[in-house]
Amino acid sequence: MHPVWAASLLLLCSACGPVDVLGADFLGRENARKYIAACARSTTDVYCKALLPTLQSVSGEVTVILVTLGDEDRTAAIELEMRRQGLNMNGFVGSAAADRFARANIFLASRVASGTMTSLDGKTHTVTCSRDARNTDVCLIDGMVREHNANDGVPDAEGNIFVTDRVLRF
């Protein structure tokens, strides 16, 4: 590598934190806020971009409902709910609908657990969890959204990502 390019690369990377350099795919989910921030840097990830402003406006431990199939599938999950409401995705990020989406899919809790949980939008959700064959809690939210807490058993985890294939209604 030419010395000028090497020096430029070093200068560029010195301004970045580890999350900036790595991105969400390499970061891991140990810190829910950092994971969503890294995910939001993707040029195509509408889901995380919509979550980020609301997530930044609250303090404390959070659990974020995250569709984990990929950027296009995350967008499709939001789009499905938007169509149910008679809306479309035009101008979604930064809109009132994006804030409603984020508040419906964020809990001020360290993990999803059996019982009644309240999302940031004030709606209560019935959660039932049971152990699967791998001894992992698999939870069902409102009888619709099913999967698991990604940070279960992770030491020093900050918040949680609840991985699933659909969003909570907003």
C-alpha cells in the first residue's frame, strides 16, 4: 500500500470508534443501543434508522424487538404493518409513524420475560416463555411475536435484542 494511502486510512480510522469501523454484523448484540446505532448506519436499513431517535431519547436498559432476517426483510415487516393501517413507506424514517413503530417495539427492560410487559407506547403485552430443547427461553408476545432474547447468558450485557421475524403492531 502506498504510504500516503496508509496514512490517510489511519487518519480516517482514528476518528472512528470500534462500532463505526465494525458495523452491526461484526459488533455482536451485547449492547442493544450500540447494536441498533451500528445497524442504523446501513444505507438500506430503514428498521434501525426508525428505532434510533426514539431509542436515544430514553435512558435505562432496553429490550428492542428486532427482525433478524436482513435489511429488506426488516423493511418488509414494517411495510406489512403500514399497509394494514392504510399507509405507505414514503418518508417513513423520522415520521410520526416511525416514532409509533419504535415505541411499540422497545421495552424499558433488560429482557423479555413471562408476564405482562409494557412497551414505550404504553401498551401492555402478554408474554409467555418456555424452555426449548437448547434450554433457551423462547417467548411469545401477544400470541404473535415469537423467538428469544439474544443476550441470555451473555455476561455484562447492556440491554437486549429480542430476535424475531415480525414487528409488534403500532
